[in-house]
Amino acid sequence: MAKIGNAGGRGKGDASAAMARAVRRTPVVTLSDTEARVDMAAMRGHRLARVRAQLRKANVGAAVLLDPINIRYATGSRNHSVFVTHFPSRYLFLPAEGPVILFEGKDYVHVAGGLETINEVRPLVPLSFFFNGQRHDEQIRNWTKQIADLAKKHGGGSLRLAIDKCDAPMALGLEARGVKTVSGQSFLERARAIKSPEEIECMNYSIAVAEVGMARMKAALEPGLTENQLWSVLYGTNIEMGGEWIDARLLSAGDRANPWQQEASDRLIRAQELVAFDTDMVGPLGYCADISRTYFCGPGKPSRAQKDHYKLAYEEIGHNMALVRAGLSFRDFVKKSFRTPKKYHATRYPFIAHGIGMCDEWPGIYPWQDFDAFGYDGTLEENMTLCIESYVGEEGGDIGVKLERQVLVTKSGCVPLDKFPFEDELLA
């Protein structure tokens, strides 16, 4: 059985001193006169520069960002992050060269004060029907004029404009004003893929908080608890320790863990069942801790079948981590990836690995069964961060095991960022 460790680790001179320190470090974020802090300005500068480099590379004059995670990545500014995912009420004009302009509601223009990444904050044009009602078409016309004027003034001669999220009338209105719109998400995803040392420190902090929640969950686990009650331990820990939200509610016990992807319910957890979960947690400082573990609920001992499922998932994670290194193509990664027995194929997880940062990110690397239909070419790069995934459950069975680790890609291997232990009694 493959042992899950550093999977190659860092060779001598493999990473900068700053990145090596970042991998080890969970920073203190409270006030202190002795502890070095995460250099937030350096992190914001790194992220903004990466977005601009992607725009220049494609001869795109500017981007308009409405996705709150993209806005935060590019500037460090956040405001009502979940609310604005369904009611667009702030947006960012980001030229390849020139002033970065944030558009906010009139009651929020002070929120981004002090951020060196933003040159100006202006009142927005409302974009949601919730705000506009029967004046929606009128406001969209106002918005397209506003953005087209900025593109012509600050686009550096290019009227190609990248937009990450917009309704059809917004794109058509810009086109009518002579602005060529292109998909902006691809530029942001590629920018976000390579992490700075400061980003790794922030990610480590979020993972540390997630692992506190995971330890509390394990301590609380007993027969008679509901899935929702157990899940609330992680969610409460995240909020208590300065985190933000959780993308899903993936926790299920016993036969509800097969098939996977069932969210937590009021089902009672029973003795001698497995409980599987995926944190999907956007923690403090905006970075995601995406870790999966499977626990055994006592009293009693795990069955042979439960152990066999767990060991297989553990072996898959270890095997695939040992492959990861900068320069490996997605195709070769998939070609060499772990093969589970055929009886587990129907319930396979949709990815063997995916990028991770402020949320799940590019790339998504499909398993070998799906690569020809959905996969795409690419190469793992140094300082990418990935989640390595495994789900093992026989079709029609009543046992399911989910495991996942979060890692940093280096030239000679990968370095695990999560530290939470696996279950000795399930590996025995």
C-alpha cells in the first residue's frame, strides 16, 4: 500500500526560501510586536500583476469583473460576497494598464478604503432586476455606455474587453457600442493558478482552522447525532475563527455515503457506520480548505469491508500524489493514475485532482474513463495548488469512503498542506 507522505518533497533549491517558509508556516494574525505578519500588500500586488499579465498576453484592453471571488483576487476587496453572487451589486473595471476602478453601491463606497490596488471607487449602475424592476433595460443601457466609455479611454487602443459574468443584454449592448467582449473567466483562472508565498500562508491558516473543526467533529461523533448536527460543528468553527462560508454540505453517514454527493440531512448516525465529509470551506483570509476524511462511529470495530474500501481510497490518494510534479502533463498524469477495480468505476469521483485557491479552480483533471470525452491538455506548474481526490464505493453498495488532500506542486514532487491524520483503525 502506498504511504501518503511528502510524495517526493522539495529537492535542494527546489523552492524559494519564501515559499519553503510559507509551506511550513501557519501565521499568527492577531496584533503582536514580535511576530512577522503575512505581507498582504505583496500578495495583492502579485495577484493584480498576474491578471494584468494575462490580459496583455491576449491583447485584451481591460476586464470587467462581477464575480466576487475574482474581484477579491484582483484587489483584496470583499463586500457581501455571497449576496452578490445572485444579486450583482458591485463590479470592477481593470485595464491592462491604467486606473483600477471599483463600482459600489452608494452606502458601500467606503468599504474598499485604503487598498492600494484600487485607484478610484465610483457609484455603480444597478444591474439586477431586483433593484431595477421595469427600468432594467434603461439601466443596462446606462451600464454599457459607462463601460464602453472606460474601455475606449483606458483600453490602450484595444477594444477587446474580458467579462467574467454578464447577461446577454449586457454583452450585446457593449458589442453595439463597438466593444468586442470575450470570456473573462479563463484569464482569471489562469492568473489564480500560480500561488505566491503569501497565498500559501493564507491557505495554511484556513486549513488549520478547518482541521480544528475536523477534530471537534471527530470528538463529537457518537450514535444518535444527526448529520446536520455533526456538520454544524465544522461550520460553527469556521465562523467562530473568522472564516466566511462553506460551498456545500457534503457529509453523509452509512448507506447515504453511497453514492457520494448527498448533502447533510437529519438522518441519525448509527453505531459502526462510516461518516464521510468534504470541508469545501472558505476560511479566514478568503482561501479555501478543501479536505475530505471518513470517520468510523463507534462503539465497536470497523468491518473488513469498511477497511477494504478505506485502504483502497488511501492507496489511490498516495499513488496519485507520488506522480505530481511540475512539468507533468495532465494527460500523462491521468495515464499513470491509480486504477480501482471495475466494480467501483460507476460511482467514481468526477476528478482525480483539481486546482484550489480561493475556491475550486482550474484545472479540473478527469479520471482516465472520462478523459477522452471531457479532459483537456495542460501541464502542472510549480506553485500550483491541487486537491487530490478519491471516492470508493461499489455501485449499489452501502459503504462509501471519501478522502482528499490539499498539496503544493514543486519541481520534484508535491508537498501536503493539510496535516490531519488518517484513521489507524481503518488502515489496520
